[in-house]
Amino acid sequence: MFDLAFIIEKAVLIGGIITVSLLIAMYSTWAERKVAGFMQDRLGPNRAGWGGLLQPLADGLKLFMKEEIIPNASNKTLFILGPALAMLTAMMTSAVIPWGGKIEVFGRTVDLQIADINIGILYIFGVVSMGVYGIMIGGWASNNKFSLLAALRGASQMISYELAMGLAIIALLMITGSLSLKTIVEQQSTGWWNFFLQPVGFLIFMVCAFAECNRTPFDLPEAENELNFGYHQEYSSMKLGFYLFAEYINMFISSALMATLYFGGYDIPFVNDANLGANIGINALAAIQGITLFLKVAFFIFFFMWVRWTIPRFRYDQLMNLGWKVLIPLALLNMLVTGAVILWLGH
Amino acid sequence: MQALTNRNKAVDRKPMTLWEKMYIPSIVKGMSITLSHFFKKKPTISYPEEKRPFSPVFRGLHILNRDEEGRERCTACGLCAVACPAEAITMEAAERKPGEENLYREEKYAARYEINMLRCIFCGLCEEACPKDAVYLSETFTPANFTRESFIYKKQDLLIPDPKTEPEQYQKALGSRAKKN
């Protein structure tokens, strides 16, 4: 049945979430440089606007103004498809993340989630594994040996770490019994946060999230000092900007995912959300829940940066050792222990 | 072989223990170090707003000084040009006409006085050579411009503001090295 109000509601929601994602990605670039500066006893960008707050705008303008270069020997279709795909897959994951409870607008009750599909986590895995195509296609189409090497590294790294990530999630699913992110958050807001039930699983998930986002210490596809600039070496102007931007959006989505799966999502800590909602109304509650989630996300984004400016890059064989010989056995063990405990408690 | 210092240390090639292999403790240690730096006071000096204090012997760009009545001190004797190891100074002398006594202190003056700031090594020998206390190195530095020609400073670039008509600018340009009038 055709429902216009439903379509408008979802369109507004999608527009809002995309805008917020882009804004957060924009200011993540600023925050990254600020954090880098402060951790190295510098001030970071502080010239454009108060405390350098207009710096992302200046950077964006600079990228737009740069000359657009498409190498002669490149495959032009794929060359343009690469950054577009990277951006697309980065944005798509946000569809299943619940950003808050319900709100009431014009007599309608609206869920602050684009799609509460019952296979939410599977959807995320599907989209995340598509993320590798952005890197692969970009690196391949550039027709540059460094880009190709970086693309190969990126692909094998992402595939290796997705495995451990999936195994860590399976242990979580054994506890929650649901693939829907909304249900997982609701379970956490009444009971314990999953982090306290699955600390090892969280650790594995986080390490894999770092690897999936190509962040230091797993930034081998970029590896400035070995591969010049990695898979986006031949890119210029806003196509390069898209790749860099996609990385920050991925970081934002990963942070949101970690907060949702392991740290209660939009659940306000130490407060009974339902009671609070009865006192202050559900719209105010949803606003506070949204802010709570964003504080959690902001902490994780900070954590991403904190790690980046602390830990040096892994060597490639170390990366593979960690992925295959440490994380996967650990994830399997975690799964086994979780299953055993669930069985034991069930009896 | 005898060691030159007592600081040398044998490289430890023992295989890592399980605790070390876990990485996590050393990662936590490293991250606490970076976080402690996050809250430290930053040593940055935000240059145009804040300036590093100069030592009293700092040698910046030259000024041509005037006396207390605002007359040029330079008599174009050429001793600074002779003393200059970089051969950065050139000048042309001229004779003071009657009625110019308020402009030039003595009968002879420099009609043209140029210092090539790209040649100058800011050694201060010109200042030492000057018998009339006319040329001084001030605290102005980092000149910026677009052409090489603009770095050949003419007399009007070098001459200090008149102490009688513009006393504030005069004091500002004087710096700490010039002998005060």
C-alpha cells in the first residue's frame, strides 16, 4: 500500500542521518588534527575560525578547487567508480543503526532508525565486506604499482579480519538471540551492557573494526612511507576527498556500531529509560538518548585517534599473524566458553 | 674491546614472554603516555601574536639613525661599506647646501645609501665601524617580499622616523642596541 507520510518520514530520516554523518566526518578531520597536535605537544589547527573550527570547510574548499586528474592509462569508469563505491558503502551501514527511541511528530510515532530489519547484523556484514571493493577498484583502476599493492594488502587484510569479527559477533548473538540491532539495544537497556558479558568479544570486535577502517595500527593500504599514499595515490581533487571522507564515515559508523552492540546504544547509563520517559515525555527522552549515543560515539572516535597517535603500524606478516593465529583462535575460544556458560546456566 | 662509555647495553634477544606477547599491557602503557601529553602545557609560541623575547645582542635589519633634532647622522664616510664582509652596502656622498642644516648633521651626507639584505649576513661590523653612531642593527626581522629588487633597501627604507615629529615610531624602530640620544 502506498503511504505518503511513511515515505516522507523515512526520507527526512535518511536525509538527517546522512547530514549528521557527513558533519561528524567533517569535524572528525578537524578533531584528528587537534588530537594529533595535542598528543604531540602542539596546538593543532587554530587559525581558521575560533580554535580552527572552520578548518574542515577550508580543507573541503581546497579539495574542490584542486585540478581533477585522471591518469591516461587508467580505466576511467572504474577510476570514478572506486571513490563513489567507497563513499556509498560507508554511508549504507547507518541504515540499520537505531539512533534513539521513538518520537512523536504530527501525531505519528516515528522510530529513530531507518530500517529495523530482523537481520540487521548480517546486513552490516554484507555492506562492510562491499567496502573492500572501493579500495580494490580504486587501486586497480589507477594502473600504478603502489596503488595495486595497497589494494591487494587492503583486500586481504579486510577479508582476514572480517572472519574474526564475525566469530566475535556470533558469541554476542548467542547471548542476545536476535540479529536486530533495535532488540539488542532494548535488551541492554533493561539488563547488563553486552560489554560486561562479552569483554573478550568486544576486544576482538574493536581490533577488527580498526582493521576494517584501515586505521593505524592496521593502515597498511595507506602506508605513507612504503607505498607513498597507497590505493588513492593517483587520485586528486574531491575524488581523493571522497576516499579520505569515507574513512572518517567508516570510523563514525564503526564507533556507532561498537556503542550499539556492546555499550547499550542509546541507553542512558544509571537511569531507567522508561521511567524517565514517563516523566519528561518521549520526545525529550529521545533527544537525551540521541545525545547519549553521540557521546559514546564521540568517545570511540577519540579512541580511534588516540590509538592512531600512539601505536605504530604493524608489519604485514605481523598483521596476518595477529589476524589468523591470534584473533581467530581467541574468537573461537570465546565462542566456546560463551556457549558452555549459556548451557550451564540454562540447566 | 673496551667500551668508551658505561652506557652501552647488550641487545636483549630473549623470546617474548606470554605477558609481553599479549601486547595489551604495553599498549595501555603507551596510551597513558600519549594521554598525559594531551593535557600538558604546549610550548608553542603563536608567532604573530606572541613573540619570543630577544636577547639584547639580537641583530636584525639595519636602521639609519638621526640625532635628537631629527637630522641624519650619516656622513657617507664609507667605513661601513669597507667593513662589510659581504659587500652589501653602497653609498654616494653629497654636500650639504645652505638651508639644509635641519636635515643633515654635518656638511657631507649620503645622497644614496643602499643595503642589499640578501647579501647581508647581519654580522654587525658596519655598526662597529660607524664613527657617527649612524647605522644600527634593530630588532626588526623576517622581511617578506616578492622580488629580489625589493630586498635592496634604499635610504628611505632604512632611515628611522623623525624623533621630533613621530617620537613613538622612532622609539619603536630604535631597538635596544642603538645608543640612546
